[in-house]
Amino acid sequence: MRTVAVVGTSLAGLRSAQELRTRGFDGRLVMIGAEPPYDRPPLSKDFLLGKVSAGDLVLAGQDDLDALGAEWHLGVRAERLGREGVTLSDGTTIAADGYVIATGAVARTLGAAGNLNGVHTLRTLGDAVSLKQDLATGPASVVVVGAGFIGAEVASACRLLGHDVTVIEAMPVPLAPVLGARMGAVCGELHAENDVRLIAGVAVAGFAGADRVTGVRLADGREIRADLVVAGIGARPATDWLTGSGIAVDDGVLVDSGCVTVNPRVIAVGDVARYRCRLRGRRVRAEHWTAANEQAGVAVENLLAGATVTHFARHGYFWSDQYGRRLQFAGVATEDVRIVEGDLASKRFVAAYHRGDALTGVFAIDSPRPFTRLRRAL
């Protein structure tokens, strides 16, 4: 294998490049991406709050990037993968012996909002800069659509900045698919406890405003005033460029338990990869920082071996900072959830999920040490 092309230059792509060099690959390494590598989790938290700058988000210093000895193609996107290689938006075609697909995901948008000003998504640094500028114009009525982790973090940041905030969630209980109904309801209480209005179980029907948004219309007929709207309704994997490539795609790039596609010369890592999870017995996409960071080593080992010789079998882990509290989750949620330390009233506790006698997951608020201890038992 003389040339490897890494398509995607965020965390998963960067870690894959570093793993290639660490594992002895000394051939041509080509990095392709719209942006240089930077850390995304702070965008919805400390960056909006002004605690960190764009420079603080850099994932690797220039010396570290130079040490990779890579050929960089930034400011471009991959448009097609074929027998001749990866065709880029600037017309360049990169031929390689191995490919790493690390194109991540694209934020879902509120289609009904059209081109109204004041309606934001939050996925990239550019998105965060635009939202931060809008928030800096003065006190505003902010409506966050979606009470998932990104939506909740944005709502928290906006409230801490002094804005009036309403969160709209289509599901009856926020975060129920991830944490279960009981713990999802506990997370929902954090909004009210911090003077943020949560409207759950109602979908968004449309938007008011001519050039700029002035309100959000709900399916039950209500209209919520809005100077700014932020969509936190998830993301879709960036796989359009793989049409016709022969790489199987279904809500992400389909890979085995070692992050290898049907073609052993092509691997996929991070948000774009839908891998066969041995712990769950089904395919999943792990849209979390830790998965993007940890999958790279497994996937690259298999790419260099030319076959799946090792497997990714880590329990999912993620964290979220909301209203000055640290939320942590690892494993898989079940209906059998028990408080094993602390109490719900204080919002300082550890909850354990079980399937029979087996521990399957751990969730905690402001309890990092007992969380870590119990996580090791998974």
C-alpha cells in the first residue's frame, strides 16, 4: 500500500492519519477536507460563552501536522469515489491504494424556515461564529428546536448569556431514546430549573417572519415569539458523494465490526460509519467524540492488514455540559434503571441500567468519580 487518502479532516480523519504513521505506514498520505482539524464539542458550550476562541479549538499544532508528512487538500470536498480515485470539487482526482472515509455528518435543517435570517444550525465553526454574532446583538427571545444534547447545550449557553429561551421538543420526553424515559425526564427538568421553557410533545409546523424570523408556529396552533431560532434536530451522515461507488450506504457507510466496508481497501470511521456493534447485536452509528477518537486505531489496523483482524467493541461514552452541570453516560439504556448513589432531587446522582443481573449502562449528573468507578464494571 503506497498511497492512502483520508477523506475528512475532523477528529476521526486526523486520528486515522496519526494511526497510519504510528503503525509504520511511510507512504504517501493525502488529507482531504473542507476545514483544518478542530474540536467540535466546545462549539455549543464554551465557544458560544466566549470562554475559548477559535484558536483554542485546534486539535493538533502545526508541528504535529507537519510531522504527519501529509499532502493536504483543504477547502474542497469529495464529490465522487470511483475506480480512478476520489474526485474533488476543484476537479482534482486523487488515486490511492487505500481510503479512509471520515466525512462525518451534516446538520439537519428546518426546511420550513426557508431562507429566513436568524435561523441557525450548529455543526461547524462557521455555524458557531454566525450564531455567536447574532446572540451578541442584545437580549433576544431564542427558540431552540430539539432538546437533544446539542439543543440542550445551546439552550444552556443562551440562558447563561442572558437571553429568554424556549426549547421545543417533538417527543413527549427529551432524550428518551438515549437515556430512557425516566432519566430523560430528569434532564428535561434542568431547563425549568434554569428558567428555560420546555414545550415537549409538540412538533414545529412553520415559522413567522418576512426576511427575518419573528416566531415559531407549533402544530397545536400556538406561536412562540422568536428573534433567533437554533435547530438541534440531529445530523445526517455525509455519504452523497459515495453514490455509484459500490460502497454500501444506509444511514451511514455500512461497515463490519472492524470498521471495514465490503471493499477491504476502504474503511469508515466516526459519525459517518454505521458499524456492526457486537455489544448491541446490530448496526449503530456512534455520533460521539470518543467513538471518533477510538475507532481510528481499529480501522487502520484492519486497513493495513487487508482484512478484519481486530474489532471495535467499546461501550459508547459521551458527556454534556448543561447549566453548569456535567452529564455523563456510558453503555446502553434499559427500562430497569436504579439510583445507586445520590438522589434525583439534588440533580447529583449515579444511575445504573440493568438487563436482569447484568449492568448495561451508567448515567450520572455531577458525580464523575462514582460514574467512572461504575463504568469500569460494564
